[in-house]
Amino acid sequence: MENNPNVSKQTTISPTVDRVKSDATEVMDKAKSAGREHLESEKQAAATQAEKVAGVIEQASSQLKESNLHTLADYTTELAAGIKNFSEGLQNRSVDELITDIRDMARRNPTAFILGSVVVGIGISRFFKASAERRQQTSYRENQTRDRQYNESDPSFGDYE
């Protein structure tokens, strides 16, 4: 019998490769689980926000009716109902079901899917831009207030002799 060094290397490498594959699979499963949990919480937050928006639109519709703007009130009522249905759909369906629906819609009508994605992307970017500007304005006001308080507490403030 001839001793083949490649055979012994393969037998020591194989358990290591199997362990690495097993570890990688475990990490991927944990990442998927964490991702699903995050998506689920974000889905619920979006559903709650949509429900609040629908409530505001319903109030606007009531005010429009009181102002005898019935046609516009009807449109806003329909819009509120659509947003409520969307919210209920988010709350009552799993993330997997929503992903399946999105894939199906993308296959049936790719143009609408792409346009919808662009609109959602623009909306998200505007939201983040507005949030950043709001944080910046708040920070600026806080700095101004802090500077004013510091200057008012400084007895030498205003003395230029």
C-alpha cells in the first residue's frame, strides 16, 4: 500500500469544511430570523401610522362635508378607506405573504412595480431629508438657547471697557 498524503489532508479538511458550512448556515438562519423580526416590527409601525393617517383624512372629510364640499369629501372618504384597508392588510398578513404579493405584482406588471418603487424611494428620501433638516433646526435652536443662557449668566457679558 502506498501512503497518499492527499487522502489524509482531505480527511482532516472535510470535518473542518463541514463545521464551517454548519456555522455559516446557523449564522444565516439567525440573520434571517432577526431580519424577519425587524420587518415584522416595522410592518406593525407602518400599519399604525397608516391608521393614524386614515383617521386624519376621515376628520378632513367630515369637515369638508360640513362645508358643503360633498364631492371632495367623498374622494377623501374613499382615500381614507383605502388607507385603512392597506393598514388592515399590513396588520393581518405575515411578512412572507406580503413579499409573495409584491413578487407576484412585479411579475404581472413590472412597469407599475418599477414606478411604484421609484415613488416609494422618493417618498423615503424626502422623509429622511425632512427629518435631518428638523434635527438640524432643533440643534441650532438648542445651541442658541444654551448660548443665550450662558451669556446672561456671565456677569462680564456686555462689558466692553
